[in-house]
Amino acid sequence: MSRYTPASESDRGEMLRAIGVKSIDALFADIPAHLRLAGPLELDAGKSELEVFEELKALAARNTSAEDELSFLGAGMYDHYVPALVDSIVSRSEFLTPYTPYQPEVSQGGLQAMFEYQTAICELTGLPISNASVYEGPSAVAAAGYVAKLANSSPPTRARFVVSRGVHPHSREALATLAHGWGMEVVEAPLHDGITELPALDDQVSAVIVQQPNFLGAVEDLEALAGAAHAAGALCIAACDPLPLSVLRAPGECGVDVAVGEGQTLGNRLDFGGPSFGFFAATEALIRRVPGRIAGETVDVEGKRGFVLTLQTREQHIRREKATSNICTAQALNALAGVIYLSWLGRHGIVELTELMLQRTAYARERLGAIDGVHLLHDQPVVREFAITLDAPVPAVIERCAAQGVNPGYALHRDYPEHENGLLVAITEKRTRADIDRLAETLKGAVAAERSQDAHHVGVH
Amino acid sequence: MSDPSYPEDLLYHPEHDWARVDGDQATFGITWFAQDSLGEVVFFDPPKVGTTVTKDAAYTEIESVKAVSDVISPLSGEIVDVNDALGDSPETINEDPYGAGWLVKVKLSDPSEQEALLDSAAYAATLS
């Protein structure tokens, strides 16, 4: 008998007799025979720990990490430098080991970290309310959609979301998946010359959802989009990249009702896609609809500064079986990394960092745009990422660049079939001017090689 | 309100709601027992004027420091007025549940439904 099976043959016999069943197979009689497994799975025999280790090591060696190549890949997750300070603080066992840092018996230190995190998010977004974070960007977008649904629960019921095609595909997918269960329709607003072109909005629209900067890197006119949403009685939700918010007008000042976003770029590494955190900020009118928890500052019985969980209006310990939000795992640790990172950068540092990205992005856009066979996909202002089109098949060009240790970016056709030859290029403070020059040379060579090969294929010289 | 009271001029729903009927219009609220069970009320989610309410179904929510609870409509009709003052001082529901703590006024669609409601004595008997 396997050592992982807790019940012995005689234990099982006793249990079967107690419930009056002849055999374990008889318990599965309701499942048609043809759907049941007839024999054991065709798996290899068990391996030793050392063999398993070697096999996993060989598999892991097939990955290329962002440390192993010169990467210009972004599309929602970005390769920023994370200072050792972040690891040093989040590794403290007080932060690292609590099972769920939101319990009623949460420590004062944990609450203070949440409060400071919320303060930073409010300052970045220009909105008065921030919760203590959610799981990641895409679910934050969907959660914002639910807030709009709750805010419009009385007639007119407004059963439609209008979502810009410039919103990250993962966010649109998360929203569509959840909206189905809410009985809500999702309509996509197209991009025109890189920015959102809203359709006519009527009184059935619950929220207009956009992204800043959008997936193609373009800065949207949030004020105009929020104005159009409000004119139709809908809310405006903006999914924002947090670092660019330090140089762009704050969404709250543009009339955005809910600003959410992916927090990875704030002190969290790429880590193969997660875990990270999402941020969630809103106007005061929506405070009771916000998911998760909000920590607040107060004074104790002796008049000393202290912190409490102020609001958790949709959570299970308040709403019991009617709960509509459940944010409770240790993703608070990732949000803590976020507030440490923001404190490390400071008010001026975050602007300096983003201005550096602005300058390098402008340089890279100019360099790449000047290459024969490369064109800008749009002319809109950008901050840290821009889209180009190639006169050559993008996957093949990416392969050629990768062979030289350069990852030139994200092949847009994976999510945007209308941009079959599109490439999305991201810049962080880790990519120097020399790195950008190397990208330009590599891309130039790869595009030229593909074009000449293509010319050979059709028999033209 | 320190002492339980169930005024005799009101009709009661067993889910701890009261109705003060005046012709084809009625005022709704929650009973002393309901506010006492909830504890300190911190939020009243006002429904919109014009919303249809249905007897025995929830029409709004009240949040106390302990929990969020549905408020059940004792009669059917359409909301014609909402106690907006509760937005700033929801604790009025605790302090004066039959007076200033009223929740909504409703134009009744079927006044005969009130025959199914309880009088003060019958409601009080359900609590013991």
C-alpha cells in the first residue's frame, strides 16, 4: 500500500460495511462505464528525487529569463529594477508569514502598511478612496465593472459595458467572463489611429472602460472619454499603468470614477507572470461599493495614533452569505512591495524615473521608425511603450533577434489580428541608450534579412 | 430606544418590518426588535423613487456594525418617497425606528395585502 494512503484495506472494508456498499467501484456506479478509466494511467514508473530534480532542471533550462537577454517585452508586465530594500523589508517574518493579513486580529504594522499603500495610490490616481489592493490588474478591471453594475442597480439597469479595444486583452477577457454571470453585455469600442473611438452611448451603458496608456502605448484623452461617459449617465473606469501616472494628468482630475491597474511595476519582478497585485481607487460616492478592505487611521483610548480596518462592505464577515467580494490572501505582501518601492522612489524620484522612460522611449521610437521596412503604427503621444509595423513577418523577425540575444517586443497579432505585422516595444529604466542602439541594429538586420529572403521566395532580386 | 415597543397603529410583517397605512399609501420601517438585533446601524442604502417593491421580497439593505441585512417589503407598490436624512444619520433608525427612522413611502398596488399582516399583539407574540 502507498504510504500516502491513510486508510488500510480493513479500514475501507469497515467503512463500506457501515454504509452498506459492497465495493469502492460500486460507489461510482452512477458514472457510465464508458466514461470510467478501465486500467491504470499510462504513466512512467516513479522516479527518484534526484532524477526528478534533473528532469525539472533540464525543463527549466529551456526558459529564457529577462536576465538572459536584452528584453523589450512589455505588454502589461515590465522589467523594472527592484531595489534590494524591497526584499529586505518584505522578507521580514511579520510580513512574510501571516496566513491572511486581513483578519480582524491583523497587526498594527500590517494595517499601517495598508494605510500608507492606500495613501500612495490615492496620490497617484488623484482619487480620494483606495482599497488595500486586489489580486492583479485584470481582475481589478472586472471588479471595477461590478462596482458600476452595483451603482446602477436601480432602473435604468444599464446592462452594458463599453470597453475600449485598447484595454489589455487579459482584462477584457476577465471582464467578459464575469460579465456573463452578471447578465451584462460587453461591447467593444474600436481604436482609431491608436486611440479609443467611442460609439454613441445611450442610457443602457453602465460604464465606459479604457486604459491609460492603452495597450498600443498611446496616451488617451481621459477627460474627453470620462466626459462622454458621464454625458450618458455612465461611469468611467480607467485601467492605468501606475508609473506613467506620475507625469500624466491624474485620472481623478480627468473625471474618472474608478482607476484600477496592475501593480507589478511597483516593486514586483516579472516572476513568470505573477503573483502581483492590483490597485483600486474610486470617488467617494462609490466608497461603499468598493471590493476588499479599506484601512483607516484613528486614535486609541489613550489618544495614540492607531490603525483599523474601516470598511469591508462587500466582504464575507460583514455580508455573510451575500458577500460579493473576497480579497483575503497574502497578495498584501505584493502590495507592500509596491508601497516600499514608491517610498523608495519618493515624490521626485518617480517623476525622474518616468521622465527617463519618456526620453528613452522617444529615442527608441525615433531610431526604430527610421529603419527601412519599419513604420510607426500610430503617431499618438506615448510614455513607455510604442507600436510599430514591420514590412516582414513579425514572428520570424523576433526569432532572428532572439538568436542574437535581443527580445524586440510583443507580436501584436497574438491579440490583434488587424495588426498582423505589429510589434509592441517597451522601455524601462534598465534599457540604456546603448541597449536601444543594439535593438535598432539587430531589428534592422532581422527585417532586412527577412525581406531579402521573402524577395528570393517570390523570385525577385 | 431602550425599551421594546410595538405601536398599535402599525401593521407588522413577521420579517420585522412595519407599515403605517394611510389610504392607498403606506410608510415602511423596521421594528424595535430588528434594530436591536442589528445593533448600531451605520448605513442605509436608499432605493430610488419609482422602484417597484413586492410584498415579502427585499427592497433595500441596512448595514450595521455586525452585518448587512435585507429589508423585506411588508406590502407591494411603488416607492414615492425615501428618507434621505438617513444618509447622513443612519443611527436614527436605532433611535426612533417608528418616527424619524422611517425608510420609504410607498403607493400601494394592492391595499388588500395588508390583511395578511400582523397586529401589534400578534407580532409581539412571534418574538417570545
